[in-house]
Amino acid sequence: MRRVTLRGFRVGFCRHPQRMAIRDGRWRPVEFPALAFLLVHPEEGPIVFDTGYDPAFFTATEPFPERLYRWTTPPTLGPREALADQLAAAGVAPGDVRHLILSHFHADHMAGTHRFSNAAIHCARAGYDAMCAGSRLGSVRKGMLRALAPLDFLTRARWFEDAPRVPLPADLAPFVEGADLLGDGSFLALPLPGHCPGHWGLALREDAGLHMLVADAAWSSDAIRRDMPPPRLTMALLGDPAATRATLHDLHRLRVRNPDIRLTPSHCPECASEWA
């Protein structure tokens, strides 16, 4: 695997009872940060993994039934806290981003997609199809907002399912196969099923070692360490409980087998503090 660099950004947050994310959590509402990542490739330059929240989220949730999303999971996004604004402040123009990788199609992961208009969009066809299937209310119930997909989405989409398959490094066992997104081994996407249709993670190698962005396969590092899933009701509302449980268990096995690997969930306060 080619080495790349990574930097995380906190792009808004929502508040929800902790118990809905981990079985022995408290019922007290806590903040769940939305993390997005800048990946720098030696030839392709800046690449984005997920986008967090964006002002487009609030526009998309003005009408009904989409407003239900905003009511059930109230988000907060500060001024200039959108990922595109933070990147610009760090010297990375959104128009210079040539690749955007979406772990899945929940709104808190793709709301800023429209800000990266020059980027190829790497994502799962299964996730896109799930977002577009059925009624608007059905999409909202699944945590997806169709209005967040730019009009030229399909012309820029590069499906995970079509990328060449390659074996993963042995240090990532029990995960064995990934999709080589750029064809050079730098970014290997791998399915992490259960949370929702078309949910994938990303494996990469930094100077410090292997790093896997696990998106919402777990909502905290603590859940991975203790192999502690969300309540069954939460898993059932969003996806497939059995697959969610199996994926979390595999992440726990990976961490036990290879304690040096870095596993980063997208809503983990512990991980967010590293980039505060």
C-alpha cells in the first residue's frame, strides 16, 4: 500500500441519547461529532472522505417529510464549520479536490458533496439505489436525503462495486479483500455491512502505520474495544442487526489481533478530540 497523509475535521455534531449508540450507555443526550477527512495522495493531491454536515442539510430538511430528519436528530453546525470552508481556511480549495469518497449515503456523511464539484465521487451503487428507491418518507426514515445528491452525481460516480478487487494486507485480517479505488493500492475500500445498504470503510497506510476509517460500523472506539453494539432497536431501525453485529465483532477481532492498527469511527468523541 502506498503511503498517504490524513487529517481529520469535526464538521458539526448532533445530540442523541448515548444509550441509542451503545447498549450500556446512558440515556443522557451526548454530542456525536461528524468527522470528515482530508487525504493527501502524492500524485492525486487532496482527496476527501465523507463531508459531515453542511448548510445544504438545513436547506434539504426545510420541507416535509424531510424536516422529520432534523427533528429526530437535531444537528449543530457553526459558522464556517462546513468542510469546504475549513479546507479553504487550511489552504485547500474545494475545486482542487479531484476525488470524494463517500462511506455511505446518510445525510451527515454526504451533505457537503455539492461543494466538491470537480471531484469524481467514489461510492457504493447499492447505497445510491437505496437512497433513490421508494418514497421520500421512506428515504428519510433510512436517514437519506435525495436532495443532497448533485444533479450530475451519476456522471461523476465511480462505484465501489466496479473497482478492481485486491487482497488486503495480512495485518487487516479478518478482512481479506478490498476495492482498489485509484489502482495503486493507496486507498482500499472494503464493505462493512449492516449499518445501511452500501456501507463501506477505507483502509490506507500512513507513516505511522495502517489506518482504517470505519465510518458508522461503530459509533465509538470504546464500542470496538469492548465489542459492544448498539441496542437491537437502533440496529433494526437503520439496517441489518445481524450484519451490524458481525461487522463490529470483526473490527474487535482485528483490534485484538493487531493492537497497533488505528480504527476511526466517524462519530467518536475520542477520535474527534485528536483533531480538535
